[in-house]
Amino acid sequence: MSATSGEWSCLAAAGPDGFWMAWQGWRMTIGWVTGFFDFPVSDFEAGRDFWAGITGYALSPPRGPGGDFATLVPGAGDAYLRVQRTAGGPVGCHLDFHTADWAGLAARARRLAAQPVHAEEGLAVLRSPGGLPFCLSGEAGGPVRPPAARWPGGSVSRVDQFCLDIPPDVYDAECRFWADLTGWEPRDSSLTEFRRLERAAGMPLRLLLQRTGDPPGTTVRAHPDLACADADAEVARHEGLGAARSHDGDGWITMRDPAGMAYCITRRDPAT
């Protein structure tokens, strides 16, 4: 993980024990992560109902101005997925990081070159240096990650990862940004176009960083991924709920939901 030179200097001056304590304290700053599915008005109901069906979670009553927000409520554990009706733009998704010190983390994000978009008490909306929106929330979340869902026929799955799709010209800088912001240790993958961040214990979502083939200047995007025990059964289940199979990759299958949002069904173990 990298940090600004001033922060490294302060930690180094504290010695090895002081460094470790400060590092551990920073890792604990983020207490929970929520994944948002963002749908424009015309696609909101289709997207909302699809992801409720895919997860098997109940929909909370709508809330917020105009009833634009709803939570996907698991039968066990704490909620970590929400849907949002947006004023415009394409379908997409973003992450909310929950922390008691949301204002301090927002200031840190700005020092790391994030661009502020909006702020109110308990909430800061920003964009990463590569342009991906995210939120820092003072709202408490967690702490119990829901179990994987078991489906008729024995299939097991869960939404457990958001993948950031990053063009090559900003890939290294964007990876440093997310590692520095979260305090999660970056790890290389066996596939050179991927890195992941080692999430803190109990977090419901992993963060994967993918180098795409997009041209320079492309805005960073994100998409959700599922882990499952039986990819073929999971694809069939999703198609039955209105998704379309798009592409088969190395260990994953790219799908599109009824609103047009890309996501992946992966062959990773949903239990781990």
C-alpha cells in the first residue's frame, strides 16, 4: 500500500509498533460497505425487481425524496445492497463506505485527488480520480455478513464483489487510490489484468480492480459479481428472471440484467 510522504514520515517516526498500531487503526475506519444499483427512471422497477429476485432478498419500503431508494433486506445478517432511482444517465452501480469519521475520510479522499460532488451532514459524495462515483456515509451498517443463498436444486450463490473497470492509462493510479482510501492491502492475481484489495474481516463485498482495454480518457465504471457453486444452474436461474448471457470469460460469465447493466457470474466459492 502507498501513502502520502507526510503520512509515511509520521508513521515511520513512531517506530515499528507505532506504525502497526496506526495502520491497524486506519484499517478499522471503514465499518461496512454497501453496494448500490443505480437505475434511471425508465429502468428502475425492472432493475429493482430483478436484483431482489437474484438475491432472494425482500424489498424495504421506498424512502428518500420521491421514494427513490430501497434496501434489499436479507433473511439473515445485515443489509448491504440497495437500489436507487436516478434522474438520468446510464444504469450503473457504486459503493458506499460507512464510517463514523465520514468527514475525516472525505478530507482524506480529497487529498488523494478525489473530486467532491456533494456533501451534507453524514454524507459525502465524491468521484475517484478516474471518475467513479462513491459515497462516504456516517450511517452505521453491519456487522453481520448475510450467508449465501441456497436455491432449489442445490445451487448456492451470493453477490459478494464489485469490480472496478479501469482503463490502462489510469490503472496503477486508480489502484493506489482505492488501496489508500480503504486501507485494504492490494493483492496481485494469477490473471495479470486483475488486482484485488484484501477486505477487512466481515465485510460483505470484495473489491476487484480490472484493467480493461478501453481507450485513454474512458471513465472508470463498476459492475457487481456473484460467486456460485454451480455456474450453469445459476445462469439458467438468471435467464429465467430476464437476464441475457453476454460473454464467457476465464472463470466467469458476463450477463446483462433486464435494465442493461453488465454483471458477472463467477465460479468462485460462495462460502469463502
